Amino acid sequence: MIRILLYFLLAFMCAPVLGQQTNTNTNNCVEHFTITGQNVPKPNTPINDTLISWDFSDTPNKEHLEAVIEVQPLSSCWKDLEGKIRGEIKIFKISDISRNSIGDQTITYRDINAKCFKWQAVIIDTETNCNTETEWQFISLL
């Protein structure tokens, strides 16, 4: 009887682990690029700007790529990525990657009307219709 209870206890404890799935996106058709975000302090103001920089210089077939940066304004900034969604996603297009493979986009408080946000890059290979999305990143403008 105790052995049966131990099996049920073990199964009960392991059930949440078995139910979780890791996000293993094997559909990353665009490789060899970097996209980073960092705060840029502004003089005489407590609110920073954010600079999202990209480098596609080592990416093959750049002439077939289109990319955007999706920015989701958030409330409850202390919850990081789990903060409450505030407003619609803002889209910042990366223009002509084949000629401008290295560049950046500045995001300000006025752009998103929020003190924090999460962002990700979405890159589409127009030749194969394959999408590559980066992981969501959190940034606070404070």
C-alpha cells in the first residue's frame, strides 16, 4: 500500500514537469545575425532612450530578407516580460537589409508611451516564406 502511495506521489510531483514544453524552434531559416538592445542615457532627464542595433553582415542571402522590430508597451514593469500589456504592438521596419546590413533603431518614451516594453525581431526570408523570431527581450526606460 505504501509503495502504491509513493508511486502516486512521484507521478503527481512529476506531472507538471512532463506538461511543460521547451520552445525549440527548429524553423530558424535566418542565421548569423545579431540584434541587441541597450539603454542610452539622456542628459537632464530620468527617462532613457533605447537603441536596438542589428548586424546582418555575415548573413547569407540578405537580398531576400525583410525584418521588423515588434515593440509591446507594458505596465507593471517590475514583472519584466510578464508585465501587463499596455496598448498595441508597435512595428519598426528595418529597411533594405541587403544594403544596410548594420544599423540601429532608437525607441523613445514618446514612441511607445510606456516606461517599459518587450521587443523581438521578426525576420522573413521572402524566397522561402520562412519566419525567424528572436526571443522577447525586456527593457525599462527608467
